[in-house]
Amino acid sequence: MRSNSAWKSPELRIASSRSRDVPYPAALVAFYAVAAVVAIVFAIIIARRLLPRGFEAGTEARISTADAFSIGGLARLHAGSAAGATSPIEGNIVVSYYGTPRTPSMGILGQHTPEEAADLLAQRVARFRELNAGTPVLAALHLVYGVAQPQSDKDGLYVSYVDDHTVRQFIDLARRRGFVLILDLQIGHSTALAEIQKVEQYLEEPDVFVALDPEFALGGPTRPGEAIGSIDASDVNAAQRYLARLSEQYHLPKKMLIVHQFQAEMISNADAIERRDDVDLVIDMDGYGPADIKQVKYLRYGAAPYAPFGGMKIFLAHDTDPLTEQQLLSLRPRPSLFVYQ
């Protein structure tokens, strides 16, 4: 630190203030004014060139932080087959941790703080990467957004929803950790398409995807939990068309649509499901039980002809002998999605 005595040095001089203002030449003032105008014009031109097409005022196209900086899991997305699209699952493996906050019975995300769950997921993904060198492994937080209820709400849908603040927290967490986010919808007395439309504001983000749970899709007097519900192939097709339009409108990567299934009746007329190049449809074998039975059911649903991609859910608390990472990777055809609950 400099000694205070330095400030007493006789060599230190302070310039005295000017006794009067000296005017700038008129030519110099004009030069600076013209330079400022030119700089503003160039800034506008450059900004318009950098913005994506459709972002100009008066359009509905948007750009997110993830679009601009390639944050979150998007950097690992594999080029898809559709022109100009990218895919979270084609050529990749997706490993997700499932649940909803403050509800331990529903899965891992309710048994730990979000940061703790993210740490555990990162450890799981690391094990998959060690065993499956050469194939990218993408981590996903699988948040149950619409939770089926045994009692009717004010809209008569038998569904409660996670608040916006919590969803935004999970989007931010996923991006900080290099993950993606899946929003799961337990449909209740609503419809698949209506429930997906409720999360459109989140699906406009490039790293947010959606899952449907037909188990809780019921109508009439039957309440969720009283019977196993179902959706029709027409519901799946409507959801796919909606997601494809969304991707096109907002210049997004292909959306992943996951549909859970553990009984044939959960998807009626399944053979009528459309195979599309602009949506990644995953049929996730969702039941729990002994490993040998689960492998048979995976072949029946996750590897069905109507399933472009297959998934397997692992119930850490309910499967009698949960399949190991090595066993899961040995399944043929190999699942593209592993959901841990």
C-alpha cells in the first residue's frame, strides 16, 4: 500500500481549473454528429441480420436464451431426419429422473431437492456413458406437471398443476446442468391435446418436451385411480400434429412426445398412430414388476410396430429386481429412453 506521505510530495501537481470554456470548432461538432448517426444505422443493420427470420416486430416468432447461446442440453442434440430439424433422441439415449416436488411417493424429484436430484441424475448418466461409449447420453428432468387427483377441481378435470415459478426453476436448473426438461401430463377428465396446449408457453422453449400418461385419462363418473384409463390413436396423432406445428412456427428442434403404456387398452387403435418425421414419438413401457416380465412387456409396447422409439421405466422402490444399466443397454431393440421413478 502506498504511504500517505506520497500525497505530501512537492512534485505532485494538480492542474488548475480553466478560467473559461474553449468552444469546439463547428466542423468538429458536425463530424461527431455524422459519425453518431452512421454508427446507429450500422447497429440497426447488424441487429436485423443477427435476428432469426420472423423475429421482426409484428410476428409471433421468438428467440430464447437457449436459442441464442446453445445452453442446456441442446448442444448434444443429434441431427434428425427432417430437413433442418434436430432430435433429442435419434442417435442418442435419454435418461430421466421422474417425479413432482414435495410428493415423495411419485418419484425421485419429490424425494430430494431439485439440486440433489440433478446430482443423482448426473451420476446415473455417467454410468450409462461408461457402459455405452460412443452413443451420446442426454439427461432429462421428468417433471409431472399435471397430477391426477381423486377429487374434482373447479373445472371438473381431476387434475392439479405445478405452478409457473416451479416450472421455470426446473427449466433453469436443467439448462445450468446441461439437461433437458420433460413435462408429464396425467390427463384426468381432460383431453391429451387440451393438456398439451396448457404447457405451450414452456414448449416454445427448444429444450422442453412432453409426456402423456393414459393411465389417468378417464371420463364419465370414473375418477383417476378407480380404473386404468386410455387415449386413442387419434389423440396421439392430434398431439403430434400440434407439436410439429409448434416446432415449425418457433423454429424449434423436433419435439419429443412420450406416451406411457403398460396395458394394450391404454392406447386404443394403436395401429392407426401416424409415423412422422417431424416429431419423436416414444412409447414408454411404464409398468413395474419382475425384470423378466418387464422385458416381455417392453417387447410388446416399447418395441411395438407403432413405436418409432421405445422406452423403459424403472421403479426403484417397486420393481422387485430393478434392471441394471447393463441389462437395460442389452435389451434388443435397445430402448432410447430410460425413465427412473
